[in-house]
Amino acid sequence: MAGGAAVNVSGGKEYSGKMTNFVFLTCLVAATGGLIFGYDIGISGGVTSMESFLLKFFPSVYRLQEKSDSTSEYCKFNSEMLTLFTSSLYLAALVASFFASTVTRVFGRKWSMFYGGLTFLVGAALNGAAENLLMLILGRILLGIGVGFANQSVPLYLSEMAPAKLRGMLNIGFQLMITIGILAANLINYWTAQIKGGWGWRISLVLAAVPGGIIAVGALALPDTPNSLIERGHEEAAKAMLRKVRGTEEVEEEFRDLVIASNDSRAVKHPWQNILQRRYRPQLTMAVLIPFFQQVTGINVIMFYAPVLFKTVGFGDQAALMSSVITGVVNMVATFVSIISVDKLGRRALFLEGGVQMLICQIIVGILVGVKFGVTGAETELSKGYAALVVFFICLYVSAFAWSWGPLGWLVPSEIFPLEIRSAGQSINVSVNMFFTFIIAQVFLNMLCHMKFGLFFFFGGWVIIMTTFISFFLPETKNVPIEEMVFVWKNHWFWGKFIPDEALHIESRTAIAAAP
Ligand code: BGC
């Protein structure tokens, strides 16, 4: 319906380009940038629940938690200090993504990835060796800077390298690496929590150096994207690179369009002012709303606090940790559904199906938890079968996220911006994402305490809003060459009026004439 028809009336270009070993390998290496983000999402929840860690850095939180054991089940983990450790990193990432925007544009995508990996590496070392709160916080800030740089540059890199028809699939490599990072972190925490002597948390934190090292070294080996090479004036190198990534000599047409896009881009001296112009309103709206919506699906309640959440609904310690490993596996495996289908079914179909499935699961989980704990949240034991039912529906919810809002929340913003504001647009995407990740991490335990099982309905409400929004306002972008995306907006029933005719380069892009 609404935005669905737009796909047929894009620029109509079909450049040659197939899956070559070269494009596969470069995208694989770049995608490992997702590991550092994922590792971080997965590691902090487990570490902050380790006694020795709390005693060393947050003794007052530790005592508070001990004392509050007798109150309502919904409130027993509520502590702002506890969440600050988790959430502070995302603020650093938010700020860093703006600096990354300049590095990505002026020096090339690969250097942002490199700096991201390097700062993450140093942050991991500092965290693993932390003797006081200052070292810990400094380490967190460095990790955050690393995540900001990587998340700003990796999705752009992937979307620019990939041939249009495989862009979804190759870009989702980033999300796949995020989920692998989360799962690896969950498993490592499961192991280090059992280490006697109270220093297991050091291993958890220092192992972040592994994904940091991988992307730092990997980035050095990566070539830059043809788009970025042209943008920085290396046209010959760009053409050679385009031939190499596309695996064919016939790249003239695509090359010419990249050069046109780049000329536009040179005319724009201030991407940050430009992005506010009316003609970029559709893309800007998406760069703000998509990451916002991604976070208010409530996914990070599960990712950060799965063990806490499972304990809250009556699981024992071991069972809670195990259940969070299960959701981690589901999260990773379900991402493949998206990898396989995103360039065939399209982005909209996945968004819409995912939204409906998440909503149904949220309603059911809300009811299951509400029936057991009511509004008082009095302590009660869950039967095995009942607990399994809760985990089952949470897994169904996680899988829906993993093939919709998870990957598409990074893919769509990276492919909709014209070159001249692409880097700035992606920074907005990252910073909005990080801001709401921070908010959710910071207030979730408090919300659980006050909204109780209603929390599931709260996020469900947002899922209704975002699904409706996608249905009406997001045009389909599958298979459309990235520098031709403007046609998709021009032909959209609502956004079309924002795009001036001169944005289409009618003289060089005749295909628009053929559009219905
Ligand atoms: C989101 C993260 C989330 C992760 C879960 C990512 O796309 O940005 O906030 O934790 O997916 O797999």
C-alpha cells in the first residue's frame, strides 16, 4: 500500500555487478566493526551483576541491592548507579559519531573504522586493568568513542561497496557481527562469573580488546569505497576500484553517476547546514525516527538486562543466565532470515511482519507476567512450564526484531542519503540511536519498578506506532542503486513534494521520463 509502489519508479538503472570474492571479503572484514558494539552490549549487564565488581567499584550499590531483596520483585534491582556504568558508554559514542562524520568524509571510511578499533582496544586495556572508578570511566569513554566511529563508518562502507542487488545482504553482515558480539559476551560472562578469586570481570572487560584489534587491523587492509575515493578527488583509483569490486570492466555508467553525485557533493560546503534544507526532509526524518523506533521496540531491555529480567520473573540464577544465552542464540540465528530475504522480499515486508510479530509477543508476555505477579509483584515461584512459555515468547519477539528493526535500523539510514550529506546523516542516525540506547539502559529498571508488567504494553504501543509509520511513509529501497535513491523519494506519495526537480539531474538520468 502507501509507499509500496515507489520501487518500480526509481531511476531504473541496473548496473552490472555480482558477488565477487573481493566484495565479499572486504565487506566481511568491515562488518567485524559490529563486533565491538555487540560485545559491549552483551558484556556490561553480566559484569555489573558480579559481586566482586560491585564491591570494588560500587560498594553502595552492592549494599543497596542486598537490602532491597525483600521488596517487590519488580523493584529489587532498581538502582540508577548500577545503570550508569552500562549507559555512560553510549553518551561517549553519541558525541564521537559527530567527529567521525568529518573523518569519514574527509579522510575516507576506512580511517574511521581504524580509529574506532584502536580507541576500543585502548579502552579495553584500561578497563581490564582498572584499579579505581576513574580508570573504569575513562575506559568506558574510550570504548564509546570506538563504537561511535565504527557505527558511523561501517554501515556506510558496506552500503557503498555492495552492488545494489546485494546491498541489503552485505550490509546486514554488520548486524550479524553485532549479534555474534553479544552472544560471545554472554558466554564469556557465564564463564568468568564462575572464576574464583573475584577477578573474572577483568577477563570479561579486557577481552573486548579482541574485537577491537580485529577491526583495527582489518581496516588497515581495507581499500576505500569508490564513492569515497571520487569524493576525495581520486577518480582513476576509484574507477579501478569499481572494476575490482564489481568484477567487470563495464562500470562506465555507474562510474559516471558516482562522479555526478560527487560533483554535487563538492558544491556542498557545510553538510550540517545543508541537511536541514527542505529537500532533505524525508531522509532526515528517517535518520531520526528509524533509530528512535528501533530503540523503543524495547529490545535492549532484553539485551542488557536479560538475566535481571528473567530473575525478576522468577527464574533462579543459573536458569536466568542460561535463558539469556538462549535469547542470544535466537538473536544471531534469526538474523540470517533477514540476510537471505532482504533483497528479495524487501525492507518493508520485513519491517511490517516483524512489527506485527513483536506486538503479539509483547502482549502475550505482558499478560503472562501480569497474571503471575499482578501489580504488587509479590514473590512467587514460576512452574517450569510457565517459565518456558515466557522464554518461548521472548525468543519469538527477539527473532522478529532480529530480522526486522535490528538489521534494517542500520541498513535503511545508510542507503537513503545522497552522497553530499551521507556522512552527516549517518552521524545523526548513530547519535539518535545511542541517545535512546542510553535512555533505555538508564531508566529501564526504574520503569520496571513503576510500570510493572505494563512495561511490555508500553513498548508494544510504540511498535504499533512504528509499524503504521513504516506502512505509510517508508518507500521500498531494495535493489535501487544508492546514488539513484532520490527517485524513490521523488515518486513517493508524501515525500515527493519535498524533492525539487533539479535534484534529479534530468539531463543525465533519462530514466525518470519512463516512470509512470
Ligand atoms: C541495536 C542494538 C541491539 C542489537 C540487538 C542492534 O541493531 O542497535 O541496540 O542491542 O541490535 O541485536
